[in-house]
Amino acid sequence: MASANERRCAEVSAERGGVSDSRPYASKVFIAPPWPAIFEQDAERKQTLVEAEATYHAMVEAYAGFGYELVSLPLAPVAERAAFVRGQIA
């Protein structure tokens, strides 16, 4: 049985006329996992950590459901994350 997110991915694909199935963008998607040690809720970040984690898992399921290759960013300082991304796209 398909999960709610899998059903929603199918709905989105149908609504877009299959555009998501054709992946007009690169197949590799960088995703930033929740990082509890630095998480801070403020005016820009309205989600709680629990909500942010749920959103992350939904995004992982959705992107994977569309066939994208997910690459998790390391829990590291910005410069290290940037170097990681540069290394992945070089």
C-alpha cells in the first residue's frame, strides 16, 4: 500500500502532466538534514525541531519517489559544506 507521501507524489506528477517524471533538472539533489545541535526557532524558522524533522523525512521520500539521487549535506561548518558540494559537482 502506498504511503500518503507516495500518493501525493503521484498526484503532483499527474497535476504537472508528468513534468516531474522527466526531471528537467539534474538528478542529484542536495538535502540538509535537521541539525539539533544548531537548531533555533526564530521569525524565519517557524517550525519546531519535530516539525522540521518531519518535513525533512517527507522531502526525502518525495525526492526519492521522483527518482532523484539524494546527497545529504554533512553536519559541518558552512565552509566544509560548501567544499563538499563543490566536490560533488566537480
